[in-house]
Amino acid sequence: SSNNGSTAACFVYGIYNQGGTTANIYNNFISGLGANAATNNPAIIGIDIVGGTTSNVCYNTVFLNAISSGSTFGSAALYAYVTPVLVLRNNILVNISTPGASGYTVAYRRSGVSFTSYSSNSNNNCFYAGVPGPGNLIFYNGTVSDETLSAFQARVAPKDNLSFSENPPFSE
């Protein structure tokens, strides 16, 4: 998919799920999202899980590579609210966007600190957010941030024990 926003207050989503009982989000390739003047953090979200009871997010590829003139610009390959149960399996979540000075480039972002709705069946994912650093995070929830996969795996153990971090060689 491809979608671009050009205003400071824009939000750009690849997939936006806000409700329903069970959402099955399978076999999607999301890329080409941009927001050249965005100031939101995050302004670009590959897959956004806002509501519903359960979201099965499996076998998807998200590749974000955006830049914005906004100093607070941020992006997330996946953003999940803490309310719906999230089953995250066999996904490639790559975000190599350039964050604003006070923004974040995140592979997996949550709306809060609770992991009770992050299913124990979540595993075998590729999380990548560029060279680890304060603005490039594997995981972020507004309170804590994990720059490395091992820090994230320790936080959610035993979930994601077979997940890995690498920048796959996508061809254009």
C-alpha cells in the first residue's frame, strides 16, 4: 500500500483496526507510507490495532522508511493498544524512518505498560528499527523503551523467545 500525508497534524496508516470481535490481519505488505511535514509521534503507523477483542496479526511485512521536517515526528511499524488481545506471529516489522529530534522510530509500540493482552502465542517475529539508540527502538510504550531485541525479550519473556532483529534485504 502507499499513502502520504503532507500536513503537520496528519496521521498515515497502512492498516487501521478499530473494532470488531476478532480481526485476522494476514499476509499484507505495507510500505511507501510518508508524511513529509508531520509532527505527530507517531504520525506513520504500518499496522494500528486500536480496538476489538482479539487481533491475530500474522505473516505481515511492514517496511517504513519515512522522513519529515517535523522535530517531533515519529513512526511505528506496529502500534497496539493494551485493550485487545494481540497475537503477533511470523511478521517482519521493519522501520528505518528518520525520527525528528524528539521523535521515535519504533518497530513495536504499545499504548500502555500492561502486557496482559500480549498473547503468549506471540513469537517468530522480525523486529528492526535501525541502529539501536534513544530514537531507534525495538519497543516503546510511552514509559519504557527497549533499544535492543534482547531487552524487549527480557521484558516479555517467554514471549518472542524465537524472534530476531535484522534488516532484511528488500529489493525494489
